[in-house]
Amino acid sequence: MCGCISSNNNPANNAIDRDRRRLSVSKADDIKHMTKSDVRGSASGRGLILDQFPNARRKAYICGSTSEGQQKGFSDKCIEQSGEEIILGTSRVGWACKKGLKPESPNQDDFCIFRLDTIGIYGVFDGHGPYGHDISNFVQETLPKCLVQDPRFNSDPTEALKAAFPETHRLTVMEPHQLRLDCSLSGTTATMVVHREGTLYVAHVGDSRAVLARKKNGGYEVEDLTHDHKPSFERERQRILDAGGQVRRLEGDIPYRVFLKGKMYPGLSMTRSIGDTAGQKAG
């Protein structure tokens, strides 16, 4: 697992079976998905994040929640929220999270929004693999908690973000032993943004891109705040090769993927994530 952080003031044997062309797809009957009662974390856990700011006069959060059953394509993400809903409205904060079209997979995307007076904390997570939805939800709950509990959060958000990502990865790898999860071939992207006093502090792993839009001449000017961690990018490709991994695009597939040398797994279409322990030897 690796991460990046920034601040911003403004052949035939390589053919891949159809069922594995999208590695976030799994056979539903082969996987024992967790029930909601199995998942660590809850509204009270998110409340602990708000409790880290006892002097804040206005507090609110809205976060994704695991689904109890199968959802149709483009269904809205189940959510949990608490605090003054008007805070989100007056802060001009909007959100949308909808399930894709994979019928055998739950919504593996997740998100979180925390507003505390003039501080905003925003997170986006895109799970993949058989347990990707559970891991993205766990990371959605854990990463902001690690962030705000870091003693440097107020004085140096950059350092707090740097520490929160590897700590969340460590907890994610440990947690499966307690919750019967397996993150060897499952993981999630993670993009976190802290907005405070006119400054954006941004950290990420994976390819969930953060984009800043500014109004200009009656339209919008956009700026990428993160750069996707993809094996198609030379810097990331070389890092994987230097670590002993392989980058290949299989026949019939679209993206380049990361593999262990001489193996047909993990087949990740990104070069950094939280979880995915089988891919660590590939960089």
C-alpha cells in the first residue's frame, strides 16, 4: 500500500475469462457477504469523530452505509446522517452515490462528509474484489477517525493525513481476522480532502480522482488535485517493475493490470490501494 498527499491553496495464454475481466465482479453464491451486524462501526462510531471537536458549535455528517439486500442498477447509496442537516445545505455541499450495473455485486462505492463549523472533511472510496464493498465501508469509517484522532490534525493536517493512510491499511489487514473478511484479493481506493481556512489538504491511493472547479468567464475551469495511480502511467509502471511485479494487458481486456511475476493475480487496474495484500509483493 502506498499513498500520495498534496495541499492546494487554490497472446492466447493471456486470454482472460469473461467472468474475470472485471475483477470487482464475483460469483454471488461463492461469497458469504457480511450482514450489517457483522460490520464494525456505526453511527456512534462516526459520532466519535464529531466528539473530537468539543468546541465546534455546529456539527453534521453524512456517510454511506452497507446495503441489507441486493440493489438495482443506479439505486441510491444507503446513507447514515446526524447533526444539523441545514449545515450541509448552507455549506453548499452536495453528494451523489449510485450503484453500477453489475447485478451480482452490491454497491462497492462509499463516501463520507463531515462539517464542523469552518472545517470540512470529505472522502470517496471505490471498493473492488469479492469483499470490496465491505472494505470500502470499513475504510470509510476508519480513515477519517484515524485522521482526526492524530494529535497533529489541527497543527499539521498534512502529517496527519500521511499517518492516517498507513494506519488505516494496517487496521484493514488486521480486521479481516476478526470479521471473517479476506482482503487478499479485495481492497479500495481512498481519497480524502480536508478543507480548512481556505486551504485544501488532499491525500489519496488509487484512481478516485479529486477535481477542483472554479467559476471563470461564465463557465468553469477545472484542475485535477490528484493523479491516478494506474499501471498505464510510466512512473507507476516502473515502480511496479522495480518491486518485482508485472504490468500486462490481457487479450480481450481493456486496462493494463498489475500481476505478481509469473502469476495471473491479483490483476489490479490500479497500482496503489488499501487492502489487496496479495499484491503487496508486486509493489
